[in-house]
Amino acid sequence: MSAALALGDALGVPSLATAELLPVIEAVMVAKLNEQMERPDV
């Protein structure tokens, strides 16, 4: 999750706001990783 905090910081999002959104960010990250893992290699 430090990557999400670093990205938020780079985008100018306050750390407290990023920390508040971490559960949502994590859910999207996991969903996208699962999608990629289910796809056959091209």
C-alpha cells in the first residue's frame, strides 16, 4: 500500500484522504490483478 500512498502524494492528494481511500484502492487493485491472472498468456 505504500505505492498507493506514494502515488497519491505524487498527484497532490493529501495523505489523510489517500489513507481514507485505501480500502477502495486495494479492492480495485485485487480485482484487476485477478483479471490479469485469469487471462491466458498471449
